Amino acid sequence: MTNPLFLTQQRSPIGFAIAGPLADHFFEPAMQSGGTLVDLLSPIFGVGVGAGMAVQITIFATCGMLIALGGFGIRQLRSVEEFLPDGRHLRGISIAEHPRGWSPSPPS
């Protein structure tokens, strides 16, 4: 069984490893003179060095924004603070009383 926490921690390094080659071998050549995306996107991003990276950043940022808006549409995720306590109710509980043997730091 795969640990979901492990998968979420690996998301950023995998994204960083993929972003560079994707920009160098797909988006930058596609936005050079005569490239496949020039006719469609050059009025917005221009043509030449850096245009492909601008397209890539815009696409990825738009995807992130859509994911965030989609998450906002899920009631349980939007109101997670109501369902999951943040630990304030645990103050003053000793190690013996806590089910996992953990005690929060005393209030300051």
C-alpha cells in the first residue's frame, strides 16, 4: 500500500524535474519563429526566447488556480476548520491522558 503523505511530498520535486525539460524541449521551440504554437499564442506572449517559458508558467498557474477553485467548491474542504479541531482543545492534557502520548506545549 502506498503512503499518501509520501506521494504528496514527492509532488514538488517531480514537478521541478519535469518543468525544465518541458520548457526546453517543448514550449521554447514551439514559441520560436515558425513553431507550432506561434500562430495561436504569439499575440499574447510574443515570439522568441522566454515566450515558451511564459506560456508554460501561465498554463501551470491557470491549472493551479482551477484546482484551488474546484477545491473551494467542495463543502467539506472549504469548511475543514469546523470538522478538524486545531489542537486548542488539547491544552492542559497530560501525556498520560492523550491517546498517542503527546502533550502540547503549555500556553504562554
